[in-house]
Amino acid sequence: MAYERPLISDLHAYAPGEQPADMSRVIKLNTNENPYPPAPEVMAAIHQVSADALRRYPSPSAAGFRGAAAALHGVHADQIIATNGGDELLRMLIQVFAEPGGVIGLSEPTYTLYAVLAASHGAGIAKVERGPGFELPADLAQKWNAAGARIGFVVNPHAPTGRFETPETLARVAREFQGVLVVDEAYVDFAPDSCLSLVRGLAALPNVILLRSMSKGYGLAGLRFGYGIGPSALVAAMHKVRDSYNCDALSQAAATAALQAQAYYLPLHGRVRAERDRLAGALRQRGWKVPDSHTNFILAEPPVDGNFSAFELYGALKLRRILVRYFKYPRLDDKLRITIGTPEQDDRLLAEIDDIVSGSTGAFQPFPSPHTDSRADLRALPGTNPPHPPKLP
Ligand SMILES: Cc1ncc(COP(=O)(O)O)c(C=O)c1O
């Protein structure tokens, strides 16, 4: 007998990218982490947290962090809510703005967690397909309205394609939509612009909330820290459902220091962007289709006349200890999503692709140091899943 609610029994959990137990033995280009470490100021802030600060509860609303975020973005601290990763913000948004039994709006393909969170809340989905170039359809808001959606999610820049829609486009969607528009800006640090103008100053819209994550641009995926920026009335509603102390003292200190270390991070974002364009160019030279990306990953399609499908390349790269992401979804199953690594990691990726495609069975030298495992052993990297596509939620 199942004790959990039927809704939970039927739920297909979100399938994150593989996280091998021994990271030193793989080149990990599958979960859009930053290849560079966080700012030294972040590590210093963590070290400076006193035993006494750990003995006490932290600021319930992460007041220090909210002040730093407000100063950085030119908004009021009441417009910021800090969360345990952007994912917690998503959960809270659905809890606050979607009725159980109601509908949330998505534009497909998109971050698959939205649908899992909607299902766990007992909400349905109004799915609107993106256009041939993965652009937002002009009638997105109308379709969401017709389905009765009270909240809709747009990732911008888009995951998993890297496409960027202008703030003007998102403003139009927000004006036409009768619910709350969440612009998920998890990858905004690698984009040419943001939607801050939609939540700031006199031109702010009453129904737009931005999601920000410290995981990608700030190299802090392990910290689990994200935040929302929106109208103070909507943010106040969200504070009502926040766990009393949802962000711990260490993460508050680290995330605050990170936001204040822009002098470290801005050039780092530039490096990742330059490397992204180099990797995209190198794959295009090899006959791959790679649309322009405005994130820290690319969605790359191997040549159709090549000997290897995207899925076969995913498996072959995994055997060589290079993890990229393969999605068995319509419009994505002929492509690989590749996180931008360091130039050395990306060169290694390119060399391994060339080696696989040329059919060479030459001796593979693992990264970063030689080892003696057999190919069969490589199939079962400790802590990783077998080389099959992630489950569909
Ligand atoms: C589109 C998108 N939104 C939100 C998140 C949440 O990020 P985090 O919970 O690490 O802040 C992710 C993480 O991969 C993402 O890809």
C-alpha cells in the first residue's frame, strides 16, 4: 500500500544531470556550472562566519543579502526575496500564484522542473510550442490567457537553446498576460541585457518577477542560493510561505560577498562568453549546427551525415569521461547541450570528438591524469547513471 498521495505516486521526479562521486576524473560539461571558482571574497566571507553566528538563527529574510542585491540592481530591498537556490523560488512561485487544479503557462521546450513542480502542486500545464527558431510565439500570452493560466514561466536567455529575447518582447508578453509572468534569468550573467527594467522604477510592471541564481554566473552551485526580484506586493505574498530560515548563515554571507565582488565576476563572465563563441565556432567548422547562445552553454547538433548521432556521441564522450547533456525530447534529441568549460577542457572535448568521429581506437588518456581503468570500467563511473538518456518527467 502506498502511503503517499496518489498525485505523488504518479509524479515523475526531475532528473538532474549526472553528478559523479569523483569529479576529479571527469570533464563535467553537463549541468551548466561555472568552470571558474567563486571570488576570493566569497571564501573569506565564509571563513569569517563566527561560531557564535552559527549558534544563532540567521536573519530570517536574509536582510543583509537583500540590501546588497537592492543596491546592485537599483531596486528597493522589499522587492527582493532570497531563496535556497532558484529552484526554491520556483516552488514558492507556484505555491503562491497557481491554484491547485489550475494551470501554469510554459513555452516549450523549457526547464523541465517547472512541469514537475506544477504536477506536485496538482496544477496542469498550458504548453505553447516555441517557433522554428525557438523564438517566443507572438500569441503566447493569449494562449495562456485562454487556458486560464495565473502564472507563466519564460526562461530568458532560453534554456536549453541559449536564445535571447529582448526586454521589450518580455514586456509585451507581461502586458498581454492576465497572470504573473516569471522571467527566469538563471543565465542572465552571460546575456547582452536583462529584464531589470521591467521591475525597476516608474516603468515597473505589476505582474513580473525575475528569478536570479548564484549557481551559474557566480560559480556557487554548491551554495544553493537564488533570489527573486519583483513588485513589493508580490514579494510580500511570497514571504508568507517562506520557511522561517530558508537561507543559512554561511550561504547568506557568501552570496552577499559574491554580489559585492563585481570586479571579480564581470571579467569572468566575459571570459566564459568569449570561450562560448570560440567553442561554437570550432564545432561549426566541423559541420555542427550551433545557434548563437547567450548563456554558458551551447545546444549543438552534430552533422546529420556523420557516423554518430547525438545520443551515440553522448555515450562515446561519457566513456571518455566527458559528460555533456542529452535530452530525449522532441526537437532536442538530435542535439547535445554542452556547458562551456575552460579552454583546456573545451580543447579536450574537441579532440575527443575528432577522435571518436575518425573512428580511432587509439589509447585514451583520461583527464586530468593517466589511469589504468579498462573501457568496461569506464561504463560505470562511480556515482553516475548508466549511459542512457535521462527519464522524461
Ligand atoms: C532555467 C533554470 N532556472 C533555474 C535554475 C535553478 O538554479 P539553482 O536552483 O541552482 O539556483 C536552473 C538550474 O539549472 C535553470 O537551468
